[in-house]
Amino acid sequence: MKAKYRISEEDYVNTMKLFAKLTPRKIFSYSTFVLVLVALAVFGPLVVKAGAIGGLAGGLIVAVFGRYIVAPILARRHYRKYRAIHEEFTVELLQDGVRFISPNADGKLMWNHVLKWRQNDDYILIYPMPRLYHILPKSVVSDGFNVSLLINRLTQHVGNPV
């Protein structure tokens, strides 16, 4: 089963948000760091309290500003400069992997070469490397592509989504 699709600028921005989604390990790490700063802000000497409060405020501002303002602007800029992403892609689900075809490339990604995968209601990201992924909009189901079979095979061969 094959399906054709295009990645829009909005798709690209939304998949960057999915890419940046915090994992349980990162949530634990950030939460621990925040708790240490809160403890220092409450129980530390005056100079340490000031530094901890500044660190908390600065971290919050950077996190919110970075995630909701800077990241979408950069994603849109990257999309505009990344000409190959504007072209039509074809995806084909195979028994031993998934095949991605574009005017510039034709590649088969075997299940044992998939590092991890991620999904939300609209997209599936398939990672052959930690920071490199293939984007698959779930809307390809309207072109006859069996998204639930792909999810089942990813779960079976790679594991649960991260």
C-alpha cells in the first residue's frame, strides 16, 4: 500500500513541537532541578535565595519564550530554506520496514534500523537517528494508507512510542 503526501509549513511547525515534546526522563530531570531551586529559594541564605529565584524566573521565561515564540519562528524559517521538504513524498508499508520515496531519494527503512518513534493525533515521526526523523501525516489514511497497521508494526518491531 502506497500513499502520496506533502508536508506544509504548518505540518513542519507542528512536527517540530512533537519532536520537542518532553520525555518522562526529561520531565523528571527538570522537576528535580526546579525542586532544588525552590528549596534553595525557601531555605537558603539571602544571596542564595535571590539566585534561586532569579534562576527559576529566568528558566521559566526562557522555556516559555523558546518553546512558543522562538521555536515556531525557526521552524518556519527552516521549512522555507529546506526545498526538498516542499516536494511530494510517497510512503509504502512493507513487511520488513517502511519505504519513503521523493523526487530526490528512494529509501527503505528496515524495522531494525528504526531507533524510536513518536506520534500524536496528526503525525507519526519515525527516527533512524536520535535527531533525524521521517514525517508522516496521519491524513495519508485518506489515500488508502493503513496507519493503524504501521503503528502496530512499529510497536511490534521497535517498541512503544516515546
